Amino acid sequence: MEFKILNGSKDEMEAQIENLTLAELLRVYLNNDSSVTFAAWKREHPTEKPIISIKTKGKTAKKALGDAIAAATKDLDKVEADFKKLK
């Protein structure tokens, strides 16, 4: 997964993400974090990569993004393990 940081400060960040599925997944996990005050994605045109915007209070935007990635990865690993048990 690649991110291109477009601009950012301690509490705010905009990053370009590879695809819309990852942008939406991260938006959901970021909005579950109580220190995130705003998380949304946008794209100017359907042929362009989405840009996720994050605003936080009490935690850096970079840390919030890292925590969202870690939580999503943990949940997806659990789903994969549960799926393998079904075989």
C-alpha cells in the first residue's frame, strides 16, 4: 500500500491513496478513533486516485493513520484465519 503525503501538519494531513477501496476502509477505521475529528476521502475525477483528509485532536494525524492501518490489518487477518478454518 502506497501513500503520497500531499500536505500535512501535526493535526492535519492529506494523502493520496492507491485506490478507492483502501480509502473507504481507512475512512471507516479513522472515524472509529475518538481522537479523529474528521476523516473523509475525495477525488476530483474517477480516473484519479482518491485523497484522504484527516484532522485530529490529541493525537498526530500520522499516528491516527498508522493506528487505523494496524486495526484494519488485524481485523482482516482474523477474517482470513476464520475463512481458512472453514476449509
